[in-house]
Amino acid sequence: MIIRDRLYIDGQWVTAAGQKTLQVVNPATEEVIAEVPAGSAPDAAAAVRAARAAFADWAAAPLEERAAWLKKLAAGLQARAEELATLITAELGMPLDLSRSIQTDMPLDIIEGYADMLDCFQDEHIDSAVVVREPVGVVACITPWNYPLLQIVLKVAPALLAGCTVVLKPSELTPLDAFLLADVVAEVGLPAGVFNLVSGSGEEVGEALARHPEVDMISFTGSTRAGRRVSELGAATIKRVALELGGKSPALVLDDADLSAAIEATLDNCFINSGQTCDAMTRLLVPEALYERTVAMATEKAKAYTVADPVGSKAKLGPLVSARQQQRVRDYIQKGIEEGAELLCGGGEQPAGLKRGYYVQPTIFGGVTPEMTIAREEIFGPVLSIISYKDEEEAVRIANDTDYGLAAAVWSADEQRAHAVARRLRAGQVAVNGGADNLIAPFGGYKQSGNGREMGRYGLEEFFEIKAILSPQK
Ligand code: NDP
């Protein structure tokens, strides 16, 4: 049992204002594995005060110095990489091998990438004006559970590099990696108040941060529901609010595509992290003429996605994060059946041989029509909907017929044609024929998938204020 009984505020581990605690449950064993403080509004306020007090010196520190701190943080985390991967598997349920690469190596690469990104601070000249980039101020980072450390560093690393100070509120379901990050912050001796950690619920700590007049910006990743709430609260003090929200992303397979490759990549993308991925391709759009082949191939290929204990097995999928999430996904599967979609494989029953743990079988529905609930709402579980279309026009229309717009994929033998279709899709990131991973390309949503961008230069720019200093004409 891991007991974390303090919050990290103003460079110190301090006792929370209240007595309440939050329990962390391992979703594979259903056992309580840890306890963390349930912070409250006074804790949030203390953290904001510390961040505000530290801001001026941190913002004024030479850029190279802030970058050097990021390198120290990355090195400190690297030294504890295996512990981190194990912790994240225990709190989230992702298979350990994947936790090592996606939940640990990738966040470290991101911190190191930002530590080298010094050329984005250049002044710009517009006639007689010089345009300078300055940090926005105190940033509250509110993060979800599905890629916990990754979502944290996508905010904290660029914010710190930009010269902002930070208060982090991680998801109450997966706070342990955030505590390890705070351990490393303390170990390397980052100046007091620059980074603060307040664990607790969204309603209590998240809302207190969103309301707080001394918070200049909220960087939020999570559901559209909570994003809307944070925006409403932040509006009272005209905060900058950067939102990374949900998705219902389409993989659009054109009639000349390599069908096998497209299906394989879509299943990988849809089922990874048991479908708990904001940019998961959960709608597979195929031409009517290829529908039967698609169904046969997808059903066959789905057999490779084994569900098992995330530790000590060759599982591709572990459990979902919580009993609540498992039930939510089962309800969507039931809804799909009730609304007339064809259950091709998987289903809502507990996978064979797994008596406990919040598992859901990888599930594929065929015959899905665009108005069905499973084609419209974000399920956040391993559930794929196959939808057929008549022609390219209809395909683009169906792909865009969603409240979301986070990501999309296009598959075609003709790259030019695929790019032309990619430009017609209302989504922040479109992968053509599988698209290579790119940790410095902008990532973020159109429509109700949000309004911010993360990763690379665009992720850094979210944390800048832009100032024009005007000189007399010469
Ligand atoms: P939630 O929106 O429930 O939670 C996200 C964070 O917001 C948590 O820290 C949560 O706290 C907090 N929160 C909840 N309610 C409030 C509130 N009223 N005020 C302030 N903060 C609040 O989302 P989930 O954790 O369930 O994450 C899943 C969702 O996140 C999915 O919809 C997914 O698509 C989206 N997501 C988007 C990503 C993107 O980059 N676009 C990436 C990852 C996920 P608490 O600890 O209480 O839960």
C-alpha cells in the first residue's frame, strides 16, 4: 500500500487543509493500492499563492536556465523510469511493455524536446514595433487518467520553459505518477513555488483553480463536459483556457486503399489502451463495395488483440481504468445492439478466464449508421463501428458529421487524393496512410474536441503572451 499524505506546495511537502483522502484502485486486481490527500479549495489557494510568488523570478530567469531545469527533471524521471511504468500500469491497467514505451519513454522525450526548443522565443519586428513573447503567468494544469504522465508533461514542460509557474491537479484515478514527478521536482531542487501539486477531485480542486483570480490560464485535458465547466468558471476572470477534449475520430478508407493495412492500423489505434484514447479511430468508414471484405478481415484480425492481466502476460489490452468506465462501455455496447448494429465480435461480457478486473473485450460492430449512438458519442473503450458509404462525397460528409474534430485518418493508394480528402476533414490531425508518429507536430481539436494545441512549437505558444513594443518611426 502506497500512502502519500502530503501535497507539494511552495517547494515543500505539506499537510492538506482537510482530513479526507482518495483511494487509488488497481483496475486489474480491484484492490486499493494507494491513498492520496483529497485536497480542497484552501490547498488550491495556497498552491496558487506559491506559484504567484515564484512567477516573477522564474519568468526573469534566463531561458537556458529554465531549459536546464527541464533536463534535470527528465534525468530524474529517467532514473526512475521502471518505477514509473510499473506505477502507471498499477493505477491505469495498461500492459507493462506499453507503459514503458508510451507512458514513460514518450513523456521523457517530450520534456527533452522542450528543453531543446529555445528558438521559439525570438523577437519579431513589424515595422517599428518589436514583438516579444512573455509567459502568460500562473497556469493551472488539470489532467485526465488515460495517459497520465504524458498529459501532465505536455502542459508542465512547455509552461515551465515559457516562464510560467504551475499548479497541477492530476486525475484522482491516477495520481501516483504525479506524486513521483513531484518527488523528482523536490530532488532536483526546482525553485520553490514553480511547480505545485494538489491532488483532489475536479469538483473541489479543479473548480477552485478555475475560479481563482490569480490563475492566469487553465490548461485542461479531459471530457467535453468538464472542459465546458472550466471555461464557464474561468470566464469570470477572463482566463485563457486551453482545452484538449474528446473525439469520435473517423478512419476513412478510399476505394483504392490497401484495405488490410488500413484495417490493421485502425484496430491498433482503436484498441490501444483498451480504447481509452482521445484520438482513437472509432469509426471505420469503407466503400459499400468493400464492406463484406472489411467485416471478414476486421473480425479475423481482432483475434490478435488478447485481453489479459497487464503484468506478466503478453496482453495487448489490459482492463479499463475503473468499474464505472467498464459499465459505461458495456452500456454503449448494449445500446449498439438495441439500435440494430451487428455485433461482429466481442461484447459486454467479462472476457473468458478473467474473474476480476475491469476488462472489456475488443468489440466490433458492423452495419452501423451515422445516426446511431455508437457512431456519435465517445465511448472511451475498445469498440469499433464499421460504417459503409456510397461515394467519396458521402464519406467526407459522414466523417465530418460529428460534434468532435480531434483526429482522422485517410487511406488511399493515391497520396495526392488522400491529401485532398485530408484537407476536407474538420479535424486537428489527419494521418495519411498510417502517418508516422510525430511528437512535435501540433495536436488538438476542432469543434467540441477543444481549442488548444499541444506538442512542439504550437504547444509552447499556448503559454505565451504577445507584447508589441512600439517605437517612433525613424
Ligand atoms: P474528466 O473530464 O472527467 O476529467 C479530466 C480532469 O478534469 C480530471 O482531473 C478531473 O478531476 C477534472 N475535472 C472533472 N470535473 C471537473 C470540474 N467540474 N472542474 C474542474 N476539473 C474537473 O475526464 P476523464 O478523466 O474521464 O478523461 C476522459 C476524457 O478526457 C475523455 O472524454 C477523453 O476524450 C478526454 N481526453 C482528451 C484528450 C485530448 O488530448 N484531447 C487526451 C485525454 C483524454 P477528477 O480527478 O475528479 O476526475
